[in-house]
Amino acid sequence: EHLKHIIRVARGLDRPTFHTPNSCRHILETIGRFLYPGERSPFEKMIDELAIAASSAKSMLHDLSHGRFRFEETDPAQVVDTCKAIEKYMSQQFRGQVDHLVSDIMPFGGAV
């Protein structure tokens, strides 16, 4: 459901919600554990791999996925951009999984 939500946000079918950054972090941490077993911080390696360079994006994913109070307002466009980066990466590395979810989201078409 996390990846499905990310795809829906990336495609403009849903607006980001309070739990979208947590969904993003969950996907990045889970995939990172498979790709970088034994690494201390697979989440950070995934952030680097996806080139999510803005420190504010890293902060957003960290703070909002752990319920921390933020003094800076989160830009919904930044959340959408992060979802797009994750969908793109997942489509390149795990296309079958994304295709399956897209067929669930958009049963009558919707190219990845």
C-alpha cells in the first residue's frame, strides 16, 4: 500500500497527506535493506542513489516519518517530487512490481 500511495501521488491521482513522507521512507528503507544488507544506514544510501539531494527533502522524510515537529512548512511539491523520484527508481529497478500496482490503480491503461 505504501508504494501504491507513492505512485498515486507521483501521478497526481492523490494529494500528499501527512503519512506520505512515512510511505516514502518505508519504501526507501525496505529496498535499502535488500540492496545494502549489513549497511548501517540503507536509508541514506537510497537517498544518495535516488539523488534526493536537497537537505530539506532528507529532513522532511526523516522528521515527518517519525512524528517530529517541524518549524519549516513542508512544500507539497517537494513531497510530490520525492514520490516521482521513488516511482522512477522503482520502475527502473523493479518494473514488474510497479506495473502490477499500476494495473491495480489504473486498470484500463496508464503507462509507467
